[in-house]
Amino acid sequence: MIAETISLDEEAAVETDAARPVTVRKARMQDISAMARLINSYANNGIMLPRNELDLAESVRDFTVAEIGGRLAGCAALHFYTPVAGEVRSLAVAAADKGAGVGRLLVEALEHEARECDLATLFAFTYVPGFFTKLGFTQVDRNLLPLKAWKDCLSCPKFQSCDEIAMLKKLREVDLKPAPALGPFVQLPVVRG
Ligand SMILES: CC(C)(COP(=O)(O)OP(=O)(O)OC[C@H]1O[C@@H](n2cnc3c(N)ncnc32)[C@H](O)[C@@H]1OP(=O)(O)O)[C@@H](O)C(=O)NCCC(=O)NCCS
């Protein structure tokens, strides 16, 4: 596989398979319907959080997409939480394109973007820790993630029974400290199992 890095406004054609070149680029408004269909095809099975088109339009600048033959093969978003921490979210690869390196290309593009923006860490909540391990992430205690990340958990249907695994990659040396204890009105999600 030819792994190219892309800057924020470039697009890169990357060969995962000689017959099926993958183009990785920042998302545009025209991608939103296909992104919503892809993300919600997994959300319907409880694998991902649902996203609607209005919410995707609001955060379209977070998104990078992968195209094969002009059709959406995958998408992923880099969401900034603090001046040093960002989250990989809404990562989805079309069923027909799984296992061909598209997920890797998307996360590598987000990592490149995160480094360009000088982030120190990239994290994800996921049911597929093995995939993130392949990309250099390690499992961490969720208390090491920025407190602000929990605000999205408040609106999640799985708030009190969250079973997603926190994965983190340091992009440069940084001292991670557990988040301070929360007040009585906010409770962190309970991890099952
Ligand atoms: C998880 C997902 C994004 C992976 O995308 P993909 O394009 O199939 O993955 P890639 O082909 O780029 O795989 C990269 C590496 O991870 C490995 N990998 C892929 N999926 C894996 C999984 N579920 N568990 C463990 N390892 C996995 C591959 O074997 C490959 O390893 P290699 O480099 O040693 O060959 C895709 O399966 C998907 O969209 N799943 C449904 C939605 C989802 O779970 N999203 C994650 C939300 S955080």
C-alpha cells in the first residue's frame, strides 16, 4: 500500500488495491447524505451513535472521507476537545470495503490533521479496540480523557451502561493526569462487565 500524508486542504489518491484507488479528502456538504446513510446503517445496530444531516452539516469540517470510484467508502471525524486532545469519532467503512485498508487510511489522515493542529493526544471510544491497536493506540482508563468529552455521553442512550473501550494515542510526549472528581450532579458512565 502507498501511504501518503495529506495536508488539510489537499486530497490524496492512495492505492490500497491497484484496481480500486482510494481517494482520501476532507468532506464537503455534498457528502452529507451518503455519510448519514453509512453512519446510521451501523447506528441502527447499536454499533455507533446516530448522526442526522443537520448535525453532520454543523460538523462537516471535522470530517474526512474516503472514496472509491466516486462513491463513499468511508468517513471519520476529528473532533477537538481541548487545545491538546482530539477524538476520532463517527468512523465507518462501507461493508463492501471493509478489510481493504480504508479505515487505516482515514485514521492516519485524522492523525496527520491532529499533528498539523499540534494536538498531543488522539482518543476514541470504541467496540473495535483491536483495530485501534493496529494503528498505535492503547487502551486507557477513561478518567484520563478530557472531562469535556463526557458532555457527549450525557445525551447517549447508553449513558449508564457504556461498554465502549477508551483507546488513546500520544502524538507527542505528554503527562496524562486523571480528570478531577465530578460534583454530585454528574456521574460518569458505568462500565459493564
Ligand atoms: C472498524 C472499521 C472502521 C475498520 O475499517 P477497515 O477498513 O475494515 O479496516 P482496515 O482494513 O483499514 O484495517 C486496518 C488493520 O486493522 C485490522 N482490523 C480491522 N478491523 C478490525 C477489528 N474489528 N478488530 C481487530 N482488528 C481489525 C485489520 O486486520 C488491519 O490490520 P493489518 O494492518 O495488520 O492488516 C470498520 O470495520 C467499520 O466501519 N466497522 C463498523 C463501524 C465501527 O465499528 N466503527 C468504529 C467506531 S469507533
